[in-house]
Amino acid sequence: MINKLEELRAKALSELDSIKDPKSLEAWRISYLGRKSELTQMLRGLASLPVEERRAAGAAANQLKSFLEQSLSQREEAIKEAEIARAIEKGKLDVTLPGYPTTLGRLHPTIQILRQMCDIFVAMGFEVVEGPEVEWDYYNFEALNIPQDHPARDMWATMWMDYRNEKGERNMLLRTHTSPMQIRVMENRQPPVRVIVPGKVYRYEATDATHEAMFYQVEGFAVDKNITMADLKGTLFEFARRLFGKERKARFRCDYFPFVEPGVDMAIDCFVCKGAGCSLCSNSGWIEILGAGMIHPEVLRRVNYDPDIYTGFAFGMGVERMSMLKYGIDDIRLFYSNDLRFLKQF
Ligand SMILES: [Zn+2]
């Protein structure tokens, strides 16, 4: 068997020396190192040899195998180098050309603005908390002062989960706003609390330039003794100045949300026309950016905060809307249509 291995080695090497292309090299590999090659068969046949022969034959066969493998990879390298040399000679390969630049990923514009928004509130002493996107009716509506059959439920086109409780009611949904986390946080903590909740929310809505079925919100709230509307105003005006420029003016107007009393919508003076009127602000000079208000006493009572001792404010805003305003984007669908021409601008 040792002799046979020697013959095999000589034959394999002389064939290998004449190989000049990768295809023949692969054929050589199959015939000398493949599953059906003579060497592999020999290695398999070792078990049938007498014990005294087996040892020496096994060692020699394995040594030949690794020798052939090594020769193969050396030959492979040599063929590659020869190919490159030929290409350079023919002028087909210009090694002085710059390489392909590595393309770097970047943060999605929504995430970029979301981080800016969070940074602003964190600097004002708010803590960032996240919550579940699949929510119970109780947290999304009931505890926020929106009982079953309350007409205010129509304000949030809801995507319900295909699930019913033991009473046969659908009570699990994709959260329509980040407000459920107000309740979840307050249930587990005592005032003072100052929290913002960034995250995805879902609406059962046909999409158009200003509506998406999924978008981001940032919810914020603070509860303590002696918190007043002035604190709400101060916090949100400062936020608007830091995000949209320090010369921004802001305006509160009455609005209705079931979980606040009183409720307001906040607008900033248009930073394009400075209040003179343009297409961005629909010629009004003002741009609405968020809804807010003082947390309704019923909501506080529900989480066992005494509304005679504690008061608080809450606000919520769409993240894409902030981004659209800040960068002059006119269609919310651009954010999630995965068009690199759009995404690469940020
Ligand atoms: Zn304007």
C-alpha cells in the first residue's frame, strides 16, 4: 500500500504542475481528493488491513492527503496570480484605479428626529420609557377616560386583534397612541413623575400624503404637586424653540381630548414665512404641532393619585410631522416606501 501511495503522489503532482486554469484544478481536486478518489477509498479500506500494517499505512495515507491539499491551494494561488499578471500585461486591469467605496448605512430620518426630540426632553429632566405596541382596550381607551361607546373613540380608527375575552368582547388592539403608557407608568410609580414615551402607533386608515397606518409618536407627561398650565406652556415652548429655532413664537388654543381638562392644541409661528402666510402654514402664519392639556382628574383617580394633591400635564405629537415640518417633506408615505433617493438625503 505504501508503494501505491508513492505512485499516487507522483502522478498527482505531475498532473497538478501542468494545470493552468481553475476548471481543470477543480477536476484534479475531485479525482485525487474527492469522495470517490483512490486515496479516499484507501483511507476507507484501512480498517480491513492487518493491525501491524494499518498504522503505518494510515499515517502515510493521511500525510499524502494533507500534502495534496496543500499543493492544491498553492497551485490555486499561483493560477490567480498568473491571471492578474496577464490582465495587467494586457492593460485590462488598472491597479491604480480607486476601489469601490464602502456604502455606509445611516439612521432613518424618523429615528434621527426622534432622537433629537428625546434629547431635548431628557435635558429638561424627563425620563424615556417604552411600552407595548399590542395593548388592552383598558389602557388604550378606558383608563384614559374613553369608555365603551364613547363617541371620542371615533377619533382613533383602531386596528383590533383577532381575539375575544371570556365575555366575547374584542379587547386587544394595536395601540392608537402612546398615551396608554401614561397609565402603565402611573400605576407603578408615585409622583413626582416626568416621563416621555416614544414609539410606534397604528391606525386603521387609508394612507395619503398626511396619513399612514403606522407612524411614531412621542407622548410626555409630568405629575407632581403644584404643576400648572404654566409648566406645560414653559416646557412645550422651550421644546419648540430647541427643535425649530430659538426665535419661534408659540400659541395655545382650546382643543378637546378626553383625558385632559383643559385641552389645547399648540402651534408655532411659521418658520418659512415668519407668520406672513405661505403654503406650509396654509396662509395662516401658524403651524399646529401637538395636542396637550392638564391630565383629567378622573385619569389621576384611576391610578390612585389624589387629584386634590397632585396635578399634571400631558402632551402628544407625531414624530413624522415634526420631521416633515423641519425638512419641508410634503408626503408622509415617503418615510416608509424605502426609496433610497429619499432616505439618502438625511
Ligand atoms: Zn408660512
